[in-house]
Amino acid sequence: MSNYADLDPFWVKNRADFLAAKSAAADPSACNVCCDRVAAGEPVKHDECAQRATLLQAPDHPYYEILAGFSLEENEKLPARFHIPVFDDCGVPNSWLCAVCQEEGVVTGWPCATATKYGTQVFTPQHAAETEAKKQAARIARLEGEIRQLEEKVAGLEDDRARLLDQQAKDDDELAQATAERDRYRLAWQSASFRAEARGEGIERIVKDRESYQGWLKQEQELTQQLRARIAELSAPTPVSQHYDKVPDPADGCHWCACGNRWPCKHAGEVTA
């Protein structure tokens, strides 16, 4: 046993001052008085209200059903991070036990053989946890930055898509107008082509029938000459000997000239002179 009388008075005094000073950090289970004092920047009033060390299970710590039914030897083979202490306040005497080194009716005090063997692999030191937390925070910040960049890129792509859709709508309208114009010109060309074809056929038919028309015209001219000759013949003076009063028509009793007109005809004066 150490001889406290031989200790340096300087360190004895500093140890006494350290123990007399209360912690300025309150445990989550601290009373309201100590919480108010810590909030005001003062130390806690009760030793039991000072913040204690934090003992956390690993995030994937096995639950009871995973441990039950397996032998102590099998549970001892579990990874070192699961071999943490748990306090048994029901047993006699109370003691710290390993959280996983157990089987039906058997428990193991802590540190167990696995915790002793792997030592620092059981717990993560605070500085390592803080470093990992900083790494995770930096990684989260980096991922959030990448997400923002991706969101901006997506927004830009959405704008480009909207612009392309508008341009496509305009192009579709122009295409529809061009198609309508093309159809109009095509219809006009077809109509002109049909008219030209019909006109050509009509001209060919007229040219082909011209000789027939000329033949008919010649026939009409000849007939006209014949009629004119007949009219001239009929208009020539009839000899006086042909103008005399014939016997009255027995049908109506009228007198007729030998020229065929009623008696007296226009030449009757010549006969009687």
C-alpha cells in the first residue's frame, strides 16, 4: 500500500482541490437543480448528477433471441465489440457481467476471456469516435454538396427539356405549315397537270375533227348554193302562158292560177293586157 505521508504536498493539495470541485457537466438523469446550475455555468451540486462515462452497445449488438440456445463456447466466438460489460443489480452479490458470454444458467464476469484477449477492440476510444464523427460529418457535407450540384444539374436539364419541348412545338408548327404549303402546291400542280392534259386531249380532238367540220361546212356550202339557185329559179319571171285561170277547185270553189298561186296572181295583169 502506498504511504500517503510520503506524497508530495503539492499533489496532495491539487488532488484535494480537484475532488472538491464539482463537474460542470450534468448527466442526462441529473436533477433539475443541477441542470439549472450547469445551464448557468456553475458546477453540479450533487456528485451523482455529474455526467458519467457513456457505455453504448454496438449498433448491431445481438439481441437475446440470437444468444439463447447457443453454447457459451459459441457465444465467446462472437466479435469483440459485443463483449461489453453489463451491471447485474439483481444477483448476489451485484457484479459486472459480459453481455454475450452466457448460456442457460451460466454467466461470465467482465472482463471475459474475449474482452481480455482483444482489449481495445471492445470499445472505440472517444478520440477515434470523434474523428470518425468528423469524417462522417465531412462525408455528409460532401454528399449534401454533391446532391445540391445534382439538383442544380437536374434543374438545368429540366430547363433544357422545357426549352427543347418549346422548340419542338415550334418546329412541329413550322413542319405543319410547310406540309400544308407543299400539299397546296401539289394540288395546284395536279390541277394544272390535269387541265393541261385535258386541254391537250381537247386540242387533239379538235384538230382531229377539223377535217370533219370542213367536210360538213363544204356540204352546207354546196347545199346553200343549191338553195340559192333554187330561190333564183323560183324568183325568175314565169312565162305569161303559165298564168291563166284554171278550173275552180272543187274542194273549196276557189280559183287558182296555173303558176300555183291564187287567181288572180301578180302576173294576171300581163295576161289580160
